[in-house]
Amino acid sequence: MDFVPCSMNCTFCSFGEKWHVIKESRHVTEEEILESVRRYAAGGTFHSSEYGTPEKGRLSRLRCFPVDRRRRVR
């Protein structure tokens, strides 16, 4: 998963280039994501959300991630 500024600049999303929130682009591995989810779950978090932009062309793959991660974290 990429953690990069997005050219769509949606008003509800902090990933927009206009907002200058993301200072450095980077790729987050599946294992890094799972480790974060495990930490949050261990701390009592029971819900998480993921967002993807259509321009990336990966929405069908992203839709599978939450279910797969839930299985892998348990």
C-alpha cells in the first residue's frame, strides 16, 4: 500500500497534495499493516477503516484486505 500525496484533493481526506500532510512518500508492506492492526487490536480497538483512491486502479484488491486481515490477526 502506498502512503503518498493524492492529486484528487478530496476535502474529507488528509492525503490530498494540497494539505501538505504527507511529507514523505513511502510504501507500507502487508506485514507492516498487519502488525499495526495487531497492536490496535491488542489495545482494544475493534474497528478500522481503509481508504483507497479509484485512480490507483486497485479497488477490487483493496476490498479483500479487511476480511483477509481480520482472519490473519485473530
